[in-house]
Amino acid sequence: MKKTLTSRLKKIKLLVSDVDGVLTDGGAYYSDNGLHLKKFNIRDGMGMVLLRKAGYKLAIVTTEKTKLVELRAQRIGVDDLAQGIVSKVEAVEELMKKYSLTWEEVAFIGDDINDLPVLKKVGFAACPADGTVINRKAAHYVTEADGGHGCVREVCDLLLSLHYKGAAITELWLRK
């Protein structure tokens, strides 16, 4: 890992993620009777659970507002969920105020144009491999994985690798 990337990661205390195109592949499933479904990557969720156990704060900030996302956030133990958000910068600033953090201490994963203002402000900006060109250029780190296919886990693993090696990750999982 590059020294500049490591120095950015060491300051992080809060990971904020978008949903569509990051925690999901950006697709949506609709049934004939109007049922709306999204597919979430289980490894992304595990990465977030491990980060929480390691003492990081977790948040999801999304422009959409669905019960589905609320259920997923509850399942993985996200500290804060902000849905129906127009200005993600304002939402992240509220989180920073709540936890007494600076922009340097926030990591954000975003794939599309509505995430760009936050990507340009945070201490560590990540974008999935299949994110928009402008987001990939603005990011400090572009994941190898596409959105919904492990990109969040990849970022979680980067953060965890600063503190935990090998078997220590298993011990982290076993923590209550």
C-alpha cells in the first residue's frame, strides 16, 4: 500500500457508503405485482460488521428511501442511516458534528455524480471499479471490485489491515 494512502487511512474513524452502485450493483428487480428488490453482497456486509467491531462508525447515505435499505442497515448494524438525501455533503456534515469528526477522519464510497461533492471533501474517497469516470478520477482509491460485488469489503479490508493481521481478524469476528 502506498505511503500516502496509508496515511489517509490511518486517520479514518467513520465509513460512509452510498447504496445503489456501491452496496448493490445498481440494478433493481421489479415483479408484476410491484415488488421492488435489490441484491446486496454478503461479504460487503461482513466487512462492515468487522469494521464496527474494530471501533469504526458506519453510515449509509442515499438519495433513495426504501424499507429494504433500512432492513439491510439494521442487519449489519450501521450506526446511522440517512435516506432521501438531496445534499450528501450536508448529511455527512451532520454525522461529523454528531461524532466530533473532521473531513480528514471520514471515508466515503460513491459511484455516481451525486456522490462527487462528498468524494472531493473526505479524507479517503473510494469509488467502485464500475463507477463513473469523473468519480474514479476524484477518488483516492478505485476498487478492483465493481459495485455490489465486494467493493465495500475491499475498502473495509484496507482499513482493517492497518490494525489486524491474519488470525487477528478471526478474533475480531468472535468479539461480541
